[in-house]
Amino acid sequence: MSSNEDLKIKDEGIRSNLLRLIELKTELLDLESLKTQHNFIKNSNRLESLKKLEAYHDKKLQTFKSRILFFENYLINNINKVKSSMRTANSNRLLYQEMSEKKEKLKDEIENLKNETDKLKLKLDKYSKHFEFIQESLSLFSTHQFADLSQILNRHNSLKLMLDENQLSLDLCSDHLINLRSDLKGSIRGHSDELLYMYESKSKTESELKQILQITSVKNELNAKNFDQSIDRLKELDLIVNSINNLYNMTNRFCKFYNKNRSITIRNQVKDAKSMKQAIFDRLDILKENLDYLNEVSSFSK
């Protein structure tokens, strides 16, 4: 009777241990499913957040790229305008130099004309004296104040030579004066037109340069503000990218740590399950021995 009670007790213990093992395995599976679901939710939420941040940063990068492209085009346009203004200014400077050279030439021509005028004044004085001599001769001829015929002939010949010389000089001077007057009028008219054109070009260039400088200064101020804002945004983007990298590294470390801990836990659980399995097998061996013993006892009693 005591052996039967011992067998019943052992059988109930084995049964309870088996039930406990099944319950533990069920709890283990439930816990693992809960952990995987929780980690999946966590990782999915982080992935969604990372995707949203990545989309936001891509949008910001596109905005920055478009702004930088706009600034580059604006700077290229300003550089082209300044280059065209510089070319106009250089052409006007060359034109001004040319006009200055022509002005100096005109001054030299005026000096030459003054010298010619002085020479003509000397000739005019000479001709005035000749005219006085002629007047005197006419008065003498009219009053018959000559002493003899030789005196009259000498004065007549002198007057004739003087008149011929004066006539020739007057013809040459008149032709020269006509040519000089026409040349001077043409030169003055040409220089006046060129000076007016140069002055108008200079005024136009100065106004264009002032307008370009004003527009450029205003746009440069706007560009400086936009550039500062872009630098601030880029700094913010750098901080956000660093935070994303830190979050990514933390996620990797967490995943590695979680996988490591999970593998250690599973390994320990497998060891525990193996030990429990071995204990169950040991108990089953004991139960088998007891059953064999009971069979022997029952056969002996019979």
C-alpha cells in the first residue's frame, strides 16, 4: 500500500511538473509575442518619424538649392550688368580721351590762327603805311606840288609796284582767309558735335551707373539678409541632421543591445528548458522503474 501511495504521489508530482512546464512555455511564448509586437510598434513609430524627418529635410534642401540657384542667377545678372556698364564706361573713357586729344589739337590750331592773325596785323600795318603813301601821292598829284617830271615818275612807279604787291598779297590773304574760315567752321562744328555727344554719353553712363549701383546695393542688402537666413537654416539643418544621426545610432545600439539581451535570454531559457526536459526524463525513468517494480510485485502477489 505504501508503494502504491508513493507511486501516486510521484505520478501527481510529474503531472504537476509537466503542467507547470507547459504553462511556463505558454507564458514564454506570450511574453515573446508581446515583446516582438511592442518592439515592432516602437520601431515602426521611429521609422515613421525618421521618414517624416527625412521628407521634411529633403523639402528644406530643395528650398535651399532653389534659393542658392536664384542667388547664383541674380549674381550672374548683376555681374553681366556691371560688365556692360564697365564696357560702356571704358568706351566713353576712350571717347573722352579722343575728344581731349582733339581739343588739344584745336587749341594748337587756335594758337596757329592767332600767330597768323598777328602776322596779318603786321601786314595790315604795312598796308596802312602804303595807303598813307598813296593818299599823300594823290594829294600831291591833285595839287601839282611836284618839282619836276622825274619826281612824278618815280612816285608813280613806286605806287604801281606797291599796288601790284598789295593786290597780290590781298588776293593770297583773301583766299587763305576763306580757306581758314571754312576749315575753322568745320572743325568747330565737328568738335562741338563730338563734345555734345561725349557729354550726353557721359551723363547717360553716370545715370545708368548710379541706377545700377542703387539697385545693386538694395539687392545686395536683400541677398545679405537671405544669405544670413540661409546660413541660420543650414545650421538648423546641421543640428537636425546631427540629431537624426544620434537617433539613428541610438536606434542601432538599442537594436544591438535588445538583440543581444534577447539572445542571452533565449539561450538561458533554452538551457532552463533543456534542464527541465532532462529532469522530466529522469523522473520518467524513475516512474518507469517504479512501474516495472509494481508489475513485478503484482505478478509475485498473484
